[in-house]
Amino acid sequence: MAIEIRAGAEKPYPIFVNEAKQGLKDKGNIELHGLGDSIKNVIIAGGRLTSWGYAELVSFHTLALNQDCDDQTRIIPKVIISLKKASTFDKVFQDFENRRSGK
């Protein structure tokens, strides 16, 4: 089962990258969920994780959710990015930890 990470628009994307790295390390599969304005953070985080060698893209889904508000229906976009642990994850993760600790 994948770990679900729900991104918010008010937090910067590096927070979600770090959460995702830990999820990949622990479980091997994650899903990044973004709704409305937080979609940008989900796409950036997913892109960074794949380009840096932490993850491989499994699927990318887009949805349109209906929200009733004051007798009107609003359509809110949603994105779900499924990622799995890349074969290069352990090396990339350890290299980052070594750089961060100054080794």
C-alpha cells in the first residue's frame, strides 16, 4: 500500500519532497495528492524526486471534483502522482545525507 502525501499550497514544495523521500525509504511507494492551488507543489515535488533519482513515475492522474457552495457548483482540479522507489534510491539518498552532514 502506498503512503499518501497531501500537499498544501501554503507550504513550500521541499517539505513534500522530504516527506516523500521518507515514505519511499519506509514503504517503497507513495502517492502525492494536490488539490486546486497545491497542484503546483505536487508536480514540482514529483519532478524533483524523479529527476534526482529517488523515484520512478508509476502513474499521473487528473480529476475534476465538484464542490457545492452557496447554490453553485465549482469544479476543483486534483492531481494524483504515484511514484515507486527507484533502483538508484539508496545511493542517491546516502550521497545526499553525506553531503548534508559534511562527510
